[in-house]
Amino acid sequence: MGQEAQIRRLGGRAKKPSPPILSQEFIIQNHGDILSCVIVLVLAGFMFQLTSPLAQVFALPQYNSTDAYGQMVYTNGRKDIATILFYAVGAIVVHAVIQEYLLDKLQRRLHLSKTKNSKFNESGHLAIFALYSVAHAFYILNQANFLADLPSMYTNYPAGHREMNLMTKLFFLIQLAYWVHQFPEFYFAKVKKDEIKNRSVYTLIYLLYIGAAYAFNFTRVALVMLLVHFASESVYHLTRMVHFAEKHAIAQPAFKFYNTLFVVVRLLTIAIAFVTFWYGLASSQVPVVNIADGNFNTFGIRVGATALVCMLQVYFMWNFIMFHLKQMRERKAASQSASKKPAKLNKNKQQRKLEKEVRSLPEADQEHTRQLRSAKKTN
């Protein structure tokens, strides 16, 4: 106690005791360092002949071969699950680094409340990931000249779609790993229970749709859809961060731009789905699925894919409309309460003035005056 008192007299603060090793608080505080050690252990496996094959399954993209032009190409398979889990561990470490060295420093400058802190962190991480996804997807599409040749989204299926270059393979592995890492992050970031439900819903949507596109070899159309989707998401989350920073002069026009962009992206995604699944792939349709060749271009899968993409866009639009209707009701209620408040204040002020006049009368007349005024109100 004497030492703590001396520290306080000197203007310092007593250092918090470290939590017990392997306790829940210890794991949460040091999860980035712990998982960094896991990554180092896996990479150290490359140094030994006995463990090198196992380390390769986790750290390197699998199912590679050489095509007719002598270039390395990749396909998908079950071993990708191990790679995705390993990359998810890496995503948790990157998440911790971004949180500690970027977002925490911004929060200290902005002095945000606890509720705003949580939303600011969410948008911060998603904005960075959305910007990365846009850059990576654009690089792949531009290098392969897919943007100038949009029919390539459905031509030469499945051979041209099943075989991917390294950048395309990494894109889908990183996408799936990022959304897998979201679930342990709920624990590490101490996300509130009421926020976990909403975050879990959109995380599962990403996992299911991206996973299905990767497994069914619809990678080209998925790249185009994800490019336009993450372009919209990056604008939204960056604007949301500016809003929490109370830079309303920038946030308000940015939100208006996002509202327009959101609707355009939803319509564009539906158009891409119809052109690809309903019309483009119809010319090379097969009666049954051929897993050996990676051909899933059957009528049922095409209809199902079109319906699922459209249903997702309708779901997004429904939430978008409900959110703006709620905002309109809240603004209307706020304006009504603001208009009623001055009238109520004037009424109270008038009552206080009348009461003051009554008190200035002799005591014998005060009660008589109050009774007269009460009778007038009743009449």
C-alpha cells in the first residue's frame, strides 16, 4: 500500500497486475502473440523432411499442375480446408495488429463512447478488407483481360473456370479464411451478444456464397460480383467511420453517394447473375453433375444459383429500405418533440409567472385568487 501511495503522490499510476497464465483474460490479451507462435511452428515444419509435407498442406495452396502452355494452374479440393484454417489464424494475427497499431490509436484521438468504439472497430476492419478485396479482384480480372471480355464469365466452362492461377486461388482462400476468422474474433474482441447475431448472419452469408462459387467453379462470375460488391462496401464503411468521427460535412454527402451506389450494385449484380447463369451457361448445359470434370452446369444448379443471388440482393434491399424508413420515423419524431418543447416551456413559464403574482398578494387574498383561477380553468 505504501508503494502505491508513493506512486500516486509522484503523479504516476500503479501498473495493473498481469492476469494468470492461460486464464481467459490472458488468452484474450495475448491472442495475437500466441497465434503468431502457432504460425511460426507450422512454418518451422518446412525445415524437417518428416514434417514438411504436413506443413505444405497448411501453408501452401494445394492441387497445382502444369497446363498445356507450361504455366502453373490450381484447382480446388478437400485439402483447401486445412489451408483456409491456417490462413484464418493468420487473419486473426493481422486483425490484432491493425487493432493495436491503427484503430486503437484513432479511437484515443476521437474519444468515442463504448458503443461507437465497437461499431468503429467493425467498420475499420471491414473497410480495410473491402479495399484489399477490390484491389485483388481488379488485379486478377485486369491481368486475365476479363473486364474487356465479359462473356468470359460463362464461356469455356468448366475447364477455363476450374483451373486458376495462383492469384485467383489465393483470393478465394483468403476470402474464406477471413470470414472464418470472424467467429473466434467475437470471443477475442469481446463483442456484445446483441451484436454477435447481426455479424454472424452476414459472415455466414459470405461463407456460403463464396464457398459455393469456389466449390462449383463459378470463380470468374464470383470475382466480378465481389468486385462491385466490395467497392460499395468500402464506401459504406469508410463513410461510417467518418460519421463516428463526427465529420458530418463529409459523411452526409458520402452517405448520399453510397445510397445511390448501393442500389446500382444490387441491380448490376442481378443483371450479371441472369446473363451468366440464365443465358450464358445455358449453351453448355449438361444433364447431370460431373464431379470428376468439375462440371456443375445443370439446369437445377443454374436456376438455384440465379434464385439465390437474386434473393440475397432482395434481402439487402429490404434491410436497406427498412433502415431508411426507421431513420425517417426517428427524424419525424425528433422534429415533433422539438416543436412541442417550446410550447410546453412557454406554458410552464406562464404558470410560474401567475404563481409569482399570487404570492405577491396578501395572505388573505392568495387562496381566494387561486380558487377563482381554478374555477375559470374548469369552465
